[in-house]
Amino acid sequence: MASPTTAPTPAKRVLLCGTNYGRTYVRAIGRSDGRYTLAGILARGSLDSTLLAAQLGVPYFTRAGDVQGNIDLACAAMGPRGDDVVLALLQRGIAVLCEHPVQAELVERAWSTGTPFDVNGHFARLDDPRAFIAAAQKRARPERVHAAIDPRLLYASLDIMRHAFGTLALPITWETNERQCRIVAAYEHETLELPHIDLDQDKRDAATLEAMDTVGQTPKEHLLDVSRATEEVARRWFSGARAEAGR
């Protein structure tokens, strides 16, 4: 007698919200070995997003209320202007993975819906940061931390630190370093360094898929800590830049 066959797990249907940086999710979905399928695009009506939906053969929406069909996950990359879209989808029971950075207020409101919500801090899932995090978690908290980063990686670097040290209530100094992220943690008798992050796109796609697989598993307190710290550091940088420009 032939053994019964197991039916394949159906692909999770993904709604892409935003098509600028959001195109990276299209590439990741295409490399998911059938775990995910693109079910539609939601954007604000630009010609580029309309053409992308037509090219990919998926429905196109301009309002969250118009989204039809069964959607398992929304990947949102619309920036702060898309917060209303994120909340509307969550209120419909659609899980959302939001691109960073996000404001703490959105985290609070998203969690209040009871629908799985997360932020794609995928850099922490790459090999070098993951090794740095594992090494730091075996140590006591550092006495101080220095970070030299591309400003666009501010949220990602704070996310790595929060995973590594369990807190961001530490003396942290900053400097800008275009297109890179270097973190040095100083302990009483040693230092621990993340010298750089490998930005290989294939590895980033794999990390994004891992984030999609685990939406809702990052603790709320982690997301709030990182979001608030991002806002605070960005505010200090912006104030410093204005002061420098006024000299």
C-alpha cells in the first residue's frame, strides 16, 4: 500500500505596501522557495507602482480599505506617511512587518490592535551582527559603547545593541561613517567589536525572509526601546547639524 502523501503547505499571501524600498521584498519573496507569494501592491498611485503591479500581474490598491482577498502578511515600506495604512491593516487582522525606522507611537498603537506586528531590523540577523550579539550576551553589560555608522543605519545599529546588551541605557558615543556600521563595546579588561556589516544582497534577502517568518515575536519593550532611542539620537544629530549650519 502506498504511503499517504502530505499536502504541500500553501504559500503565504503577501501584500506589499510601498514600492520604493519595498521592491526589496519582491526580490526576497522570489527567493522564498514557495513559502510566500505576492498577492497585491498597495501604494499611493504613482506611475512606478502602478506599472510594477501590472508587470508582476498582481492587484493594485491605493487604500487599505480596498484590499481584497486573503492576505496573510503585509510588508510595509511607506515611511511615517504610511502609519495609517499599517494601523488599518492591523485592525483588519492582517499581520504587518514594517520597515524601519518607526516611531514609538506607532509601536504602541500597533500592539494595541492585538494583531502580530514587527519591525524588520534584519541587520541583526546577518552573520557578523549575530556573532557579535551572541558574544555580547555571554558578557556583563559594557561600561561604554562607541558606534560609527551611516545615519541610515541608526535604527539597525540600535537594534543590534539592544539585542546584544539587553538595554540601551548605556553611555553611547556616535560618529558618522558613510555606508557602514561599526560598534565597539568597552568592558573593564577587554573590548568587543563589530567591525562592519556585510551588505551582500543575497544575505540581506535571507535575513528579510527570516523576519517575515517570525513576525510578532520581537518583544514590545525591545521595539519601544529602539524606536525611542532612534528618535532621541536623530533629534540630537539634527539639532547639532542646525547649530553647525548657523555658525
